[in-house]
Amino acid sequence: RVLARARWWWTTTAVSPQCSRTEGGGRAPTPKVSFRRCSIKGSRSKSAHKERCQQQPHQGPRPRTWSRSPKLSAQTAPPLVIVDTNDEMAAEMRFYGYYAVRHSWLPHRDSVDADGAAHQEVPHGEAELSAWQRITGLLLVVSLLGQSPVFPTKRAVMDRSLGSCQALEARAAKVGGSIFANCVELFMRLIRLRAQPSSILWSRRHFKVATYHLLSSIGAGADRGGARRHTSMAADAFAECIGPDPGAGMRLAIYPHQKCLLALARGGLLTCEDIAGGRKAILAHVRKLLRAHRPHDVDLALIRHFGLDLSEVESEVRALASNALAWHSSAASRGCEQRHPALDRRLLWVLLKFKAPDWWALPGAQLSAWADSLRSSRDGLPLATELGAWMAPAVLSREDVVQAIGFGLSKQSGLEPASVLAGLRHWGVGRSMLDGGADTVLEYIRSLLKKPRSHFEAAVGIAAHFGLPELAEVLASFETDALAALAFLAKVDRRALDGAVAALMAAPGLLKPPADWVAAVDALLSGDAGPLHWPSWALRCRPNCGAGPLLRLAVPVKFVSEAGALEASITELEAAEVVGLDAEWTPGASAAAILQLASRTEVFIWDLVRLELASVREGLRRLLGSKHILKLGFGFQVSDWPQLVPWATVATNMLDLDRLWVRMRPLENLPGLRGLVSRTLGRRLDKTHQCSDWEARPLSSSQLEYAALDAHCLIQVWDLLKPRASDVLAVSTDLGVYSPSPGVGASSATTEDSQRSIGLDGLELRVGTVQECWSLPNTKHLQGCHVDLGPFGRRQLVQGCTITAGQRVLALCNVVPHELHGVLSQGGLLVAYFEDGRRIAVSPPLAAALGALASPSTAVAPAATSCALIDLDTPENAWARCRGQLTTTEDGRVLVGGGALVVDHEPCAVDEPGLGVGGGGCGLGGATFR
């Protein structure tokens, strides 16, 4: 209807050329466009119409009889003529848009209610106006498709062509939008306009650019889920693309960009049965492309998407591969790296991977020559490694392959993942041949994803080989780890990211809904919301701990302060499979005031202040000592367990969710409890009463709800994570009489240093190396970092000093973990603060071993004792007592109590950036420590 109105209301005719200003600022002769009113309403000139509009200002919507256009048949409607790019055409389209808004172009229809009362129906103007704007935008795109006129110089032609192409890209991308149905509708209108006589003036290159950018925004759009509701529309557009050009009799054939086919196939979830002509039509199109000897990434991706077998196009791919291999091997013998006109080396390798070497039967001498040239090139070593494994898949025995999967990516294995993958395919190793089955495979894949720049493609290939997409729980873990690896690649290596996406697209099992890898990568690059319909992505993109709705308690709470209620609660909890544990105490207190025990259906809060000591001991012995009950906590071993020393001596089958998170998400930062609840449940955990007086009686209702939520949220998170049995077995532990823990992820082995007391009166300062660091969002100075402490494992710290990866630091280890901005901090760094605002981390001696202790040079090693944890919420703690004794000299050496701070008798110093340890010489004295 809109196009009929355009044909009826305006027609364009070209008259004598006139100079007009181009987008680049220059002036070029372009056809002048005159506007002529159709004879239906009488003829008026453009100037007369403008004068009439000025004299008679708009006074509301026109009546129905004026706004409705007559029904025009194809015989009476004048043809729609599209002229070349010029300012007049853009002005005409802007006038159309203005006129539609000013007069609404929609009649107000009067209707009558059931009781006979007349009223005016509100017109649905927004949808129609949006459709009108899309049509006018498409007409602008069509007007930019004309060939550039002849200019006096060749440079002018090139500049004009470049400018019009850039304008075409911007206009087409803007018109397309992010809604799949709108994009496909405009795309089909554009390719059907090839039948119009005006398409004679179109540029083939511009048409490909327009079609590509019209659909390019689908990948980054927020409505990719809508594509799944328009499969038939996408199939029709796909059939139009691979079909003949309807205007080929008037000019050379014009076809859309090949990437449009891939966008339609993936966006509409097309199968061979959806396309008119089925598998036969798709094969005919692929054969045509291969016979043209101009293959593309998209062509190979289409073969994967529709599950085509190379045997169906055997003659074409064999001729193409042998020709390209001969070219590359001869180029290698000449010592040059020339690009093959049809297949570059990456595309040739992608094509060869479709089949085994025996199927291709290519000359071994040419393959070896090509592999040697790849090894000698600057960036061809990874490709040469994969090619070598593909050429000789039987180099590794079946036992070697199975053993490599069991060891993981470690020095014990010493095997390249590409060789392992080739051996798996050659020997047909399945999950049943491995100890641990799918869990062992997932552990090996996780070890590969820790180095995504070189091993991501191998990890995807191994996951597809073992059929992990068929196992829902294992697939969810793989998707989470893969998304974390893609996020890393998006920050550091875009080229490796493209290869990772290509590897995912080559694994059909990983592309099943709701997985949407392309949209996820687009969101990682652009910062958009991404495919929130995908649970693995939604879990990654949960709101921050400071945002989102509050988590509310949906189960009853029972406050236990008498012996009878205590016995009843023990009976109820003994029947539970999982129990969440948490304790609360007043800051500075040495023992807990209440203990929360939560099942899935209710929460019990034991009043440890009023209950008898013997009754509580017996109850905890029965509950914590039961091997049939899984006890959940968060940092329970480090923070809560020491506060229960008067009542509990043993706890079996204890699992801390922070350790489980590190196990299941090795590539992600460790959140605090609030951050974990936010990421998993999408709710905000209120921590207002964390430091309240828990020994005062009675406790308020808000305090009780806070305490109950801290325990019950652990079960909610546990149910959502759904960990595997191997993960639970790896992180669950039995607790005995309290002793200081080495921290999350640390080794359980004790050393001689960990058993002797610390010379700084309760401070455990150890030498570490920063592995990685990142800035915390919405903070000015805070940084998170992972510090390697050697035999004491790895700690995650949050501190306020600028540090870099690889820097050696002194870490304060015996601190109760605290959550800062959603990130769990398991200690701190020793940082010197200067009056001029500088903050410099203290550096240990270069020869000091990781994990070595720092102590004053004047200290005498006392008898071996354990080091107590420091609660920074307590006013009188070891750090508050010791930091006043720390200072620095003018040359940067750190002093404590008048003596030097040393590690293995070597002094520690402030390292001024760029000057080395203690190299400042001046301006480093009198620092304070916080």
C-alpha cells in the first residue's frame, strides 16, 4: 500500500544536469529531479505546493476522504523510477518521512459501541509509520546502487565510488536494524527489485555491499530469538538468493553477498528440508561456487551447517584441493609465500580437515613441502603442528592417547593436543575407554581452555569427538568454560577469536538451541546484552551484587533456644540430604553467637548463648559427624569453623561453595557470597546486619531473616550449580580441630615454615608473584589480582595499589576472607603509602623463594606455634598492632620496630617504578602502611 501511494503521489523525471554538493564536500554534476503531482488531483509545481503549505498551516489530521488513496491497478499505476545518487533524492525521501509524520497518513475511523455510543478509534500509527520509514530507507539504499557517472579523472572516479560505498554501508546497516523479521523482509524486497528496469544502472559490487550490511546487524541484534519464529521467511529468502537473477536478461547477473546465505541459515535455523528444492538445490549451488574456484569461509560453513558430505561434491573439491596444494608446495620450493588465487593456506587446511588423508590421496611430497614451509614461516607453526598430526594420526598408540587424556595438558603428558585429537579419531577412542568417562574428558578440555589462544580449536574438536553435547550437565560446564575463554580472547587476540568461532561453527552438536555463540561473541566485543535466552550466557551476565531485586526467604525460620526445640531440630535435619551452615558473631568476639542450619524446607537458628554447651556439642556431633549429610558453607573452613571450637571437634563431608566455584569455573574470578548469589540466582543478598551485635537478646526479625538467608542461599546456589560427582569429591573434606587453612586453592601439605610462628607478632607475610590483575568496576583505585605463593597455592586479593603481572610482592595471608565489590579477597598486599599520594607495593628480595616468610632481622625464631587468622573488623587485631611499627628509609628499605624486614636474611624494599629495588635514592622515606 505504501509503495502504491508512492507511485501515485510522486514520480521523478530527470532533466538537465545541475551541480550539487556531494557528501565529501566536493561538487559534481548530478541530474536535477523535478516533482510532478499526478493528474488525479490536478497538476501543481513544487514551488506552488510549498507556497500553499506556508499559507495554510497544518490544522490537524485530514479527513478520511482525503487521506485514503485510490486503489490502483498495475496497469494504471505509473512506474517507480529510481534515479542516481543525489541530494534531491535524499530530500525527497526526507519529505516523505516528514509528510507521513505531519499528516499521520492514517484515517481516524469512527466506530459505535454496543450501546450505540460513537467514539473515535485511536489509529495504530506507530507500526505503520515504522513500516513506512523502513520502506523509504530501503528506497534510499536502492538510489545508492546506481553506477557512478563518468568523471574527467580516474582519481575522481575512485573517490566518488569510495564515498558512495561508505554511504551505502551506513544506510543499509541503519535500515536493517536488529529485528530478524524486518531485516529479512527488506532483504527480500531488495533482491526482488532486480526485476525492475532501473536495476540496469546498479553496480554489482554495491549490490553485494548493500545485501551484506542489510543482514549484518542480525548477529549483534538483541532479537536473535525472533529468528527462530520466522524459519519459513528465512527459507524463502535463501531460495531467492540461490535462484536465478530475474533481471539477467537486461544486464549481467547480480547476486547478493554469500555471507547473507550463512546469516539466513543460522538465524532461521534452516535445514535442507526447509529450502525449496531441498538438498539437491543446495548441492547445486555449492557445486557452482566450487567450480568457479573462488571458495570462501562462508561456503565451507554452509557445508557444515547443512551437514553436506564432501563425497557429494567429490570431483570439485578434489580438483580444487590438488590445484591449491600444488601451488603452495611450489611456492615453498621457490622460497616465497604467495597467496593462491582460490585458496589461501588457512582455507586449504579447513577444507582438508573435512576428510582423512586416505580419502584425499594427495601427494605426500607436496604435503611435506607445505608443512616444512609452514614451520619456517613467522606465524605458521600452529598450522604446521595440526597439519603434521592430520598427516600421521597413528604416531600415537591407543594407550598413549588414553594416558594423555588422563594426565591433562601437563608436562607429564608432553603431547600436543592436535596430535591427541588426531589419535582419538584414528583409534576411535570413546568415553567408555577412559577412567572417569565424561568427567575425565571435561577435565582435559578445561586444561586446554586455560590456553585458548593455541588450544581452543582442539578443545572443541575433542568435545565433539566424545559427544559431550549429548550430556546436558557436562555440556553446561563446557559452555561456561568456553565462554570464559572467548571473553579472554576478545580482550587479547581478535585473530584467535575468529578461529575459535570458526571451530565452534564446525561442531553441529554445539550449535543446538539455545546456544548462540555468534551473538555471544558479538556481545563480548560490543558490550551489548547478548543472548540472554541462553542459560549459560545468562549465568555469566547476572547483575552485579549491588543491583537487582533483593533475595527473599521463602521458608519458615525457627529460633532454637531450649533443649526440647534443639532435639526436634536435630531430628528434622538428620533426615535432610543437604544442610547449609553459617555462623554469626559480634566483631571482636572469640566464639559464635548463633549457628544457622538450613534444609530445603526450613531454617533453624541455634542460640549458642543460651543453649547448654553439652547439648550443642552432642547435636553437632550427630549432624556434622554424619557422612550421609552433605554440609555446605562458604569460606566455612577459614572463617566459621574457628568460631565453633567450643562446640565442634569434627565435621565430615564438608563442602565450601567457594572452593567448588574455583573447581567448576577455573577461568573466572572468585566472587564473594553476595557476588555468587548475584551471578547464580540473579538476586541481591542484603548484608546490612553483618556486623551487628549478635549477642544481644532478643534478636530483631530483620536479623533473623538475614541470618536465615545466609544459610539457605547456599542450598539455592547448590541446586542451581548442579555440580558433577567428581567435582564434589574433589573439594569436599573432613574438618578436625581447627588449624589455620592455607586458603582456597592452596596445597594441603604443610611445611616447616607454616608450623613456626611469625616474627611480626601474628602477621604471615609470604613472598608471591602476581599472575594476573584487573581493575574492579565502579572503583577508583581497587584492583583484583591472583598471587602465586608457591607451595601455598594461589590467593585472590583485592587491594588499592597499581601492580602488574609478573611483579613480586609480599602477601598478608592470615586474614579472614572479605568480600569487596562482589569479589572475595583472601588476604592483602604490603603497600607503602606516601604523603604525596603514591602507593607502592613492597618487593621481596629477588632470590627469595615463593612462599618464603618475611620477618624482622632482629627476631629470634621461637617454638613452633600456629598463626591465628586476623579479623580486620575487630579493632584490636594483629595488623592494627604491627602496622604502626612499619616504616621506610630514604633509600626505600622497609623497617619494622627499628630493624629491617628481611626474607632469608635479605632486606625487603619499596620498588620505585623504573629504578629497581631500593633504587630510588631519595623520596622514599617515612611511608605508612595500611
